[in-house]
Amino acid sequence: MTLAVLYKLLAILLIVTLGWVVGRLRWLGDEQAEPARVLSNAAFYLFSPALFFRTTARIDLAHLPWAILAAFFVPVVAVMLGVYAWQRLLRVRRGLPVAAPAVRAITATFGNSVQIGIPLAAGLFGDVGLGIHLTLVSVHALVLLLVCTSLVEMDLARERAQPGAGLVPVLLGTLRNAVLHPVVLPVLLGLGWNLLGLPLPEAADEVLRVLGSAVVPLCLTLIGMSLAYLGLPKSLHGAVAVSLIKLLLQPALVLAVAHWGFGLHGLALSVLVMLAALPAGSNAMMFAQRYRALEAEATAANVLSTLAFVGTVPVWLTVLTRFP
């Protein structure tokens, strides 16, 4: 692991600690977790939509490497759907919230592709590897959040449906809530803007850039604040399980599918596997707070997987030497 990556990990942990101090001292209020939720809503309804719209409006759709994208997202989405299905079977028996399966699914698959991923790719793989990584990052949040948002909104629509209601009302409710969503709607609008071939006005682009730049520090601070207000979950089994899936199972599946399914090797394969092996990203915690399900667990998984990442990086780099 390079010094740049270690410094990034240290910076992340320090910012999380700062958020914990702010929450512990109740500088933003004494209400139980309410200040953290207010900031989370600001990130979800204001800063993240700006980031998603600007990203999709500026993607060069014509030159995306679709084979590399498929080699990464096919196994990652498969892991997401597998965790979701597994948790759906356990939810009622364990008395979990309706949104719990989707929260665990996104926590187990959504990686910290920017704060840790970018310096990791730049330090290990140079400019060419960083270019592949950034291409994947440009659609990483869009794909995973769109899939998981659709899953959770479908579950909520079924929960809200009147007894005996047919399939059509449930599907219409799911579609309405999925489209009119602070993640999905800006993505769709951004794609529409992109397909029309319209350039972003310079002033609008600057506003969106400034708003989007607040997402990372705000979400990291929120992890610490959530730890201070909510504490650790009564049992760490869930956080440990999703961390193991994120750090070990997911990169193993990406390696298998990308190499033996899509024929990738060398640099491209290494970039995909290391992206899959990143610790859980703060968007998972923000997702949990949005739906008020397993917030403490998602927060704990962010911290645990980030700490454990120091030990799993050398393992995956050693494995990748066998696939030159």
C-alpha cells in the first residue's frame, strides 16, 4: 500500500473522529440523532442531486468501455441482489425494518471509490489505471443507487399497499416513488440533458460543482456524528458480515467473472478487483439514514471495513500477481 493511500485512510478516520467529537459534545443540538439526520437530508436532497446531475450530464456515453463496465457491474449487482434476497428471507423472522434488506445490500457492495479509490488507483496503477478507475467511478453511484433505490421503494410500496390491492397499484406506487427520488430524478434529468447534446452553462456548472464537492466531507463527518448519537449496534454481527462480503466475497466474484467470463487480465483486471475490494462507502450510511433502517449498523460497517481494508489490500495485490 502506498503512502498516499495510508494518508487518505488517516484523513478519513480523522474527519470521522471530528464528526464524532461534534456529535459527542452536542454542538449541533441535544436531540437524539436529529442533527445528524438534518445534515444527512441536506446531503441527500441538495448536495448529492447536484453531483449526480452534473456527472450524468457530462459523461461521454459514446466512448464508455462497455465490456469493462459489464465485467465489473454484472458481478457487483449480482452480489447486491443476492444479499438483498438473503435478507428478505430473514427480515420477518428477525423483526427487521422493511428497508433493512436494501440497506444491507448497498452497504455490502457500495465502495469508497473516491476518497480511497482514486489515490489507490493512481498510486498502484498510474495514469492508465486511474483512467479506467475514473470511468467506472463515473457510473458507480448511479448504477448501484438506482438498483437499490428501486428495490427499497418496491418493498415500501408493498408494505403501504392496502390488503387485497392488485399488482398494478403496487407497481405504479413503486414507479412514482422511484422516479420522484433525490437520487433517481437528477440522474434521469442529467441523462436527458446529455442525450440532447446540450452543454452545461458555465455558471450552472460551477454551482453544481460547488454543491457536489460538499458530499464527501459532509458524509464523512456524518459517520462520526452518527456513531456519537446512535452508538454501535447491540450486535456487530451484521456489520461484520457485510464488511466481509464487501472486502472478500465481492472482489473474488469480480475477479472470477472479469477474468474467466470477460477475458480480462493485467491492468484492467487489477483495477476492477481493487475497486470491488474497497471498504464500504459513506453513501451506504446516508442511504440507511434516508430510510431510517439499520443506521448504527451501516455506520459501524463503514468504520470496520475501512480499518480492515489495511489488512485486505496486500492480500488482493498478492492474488492479482497470479493474473499478469
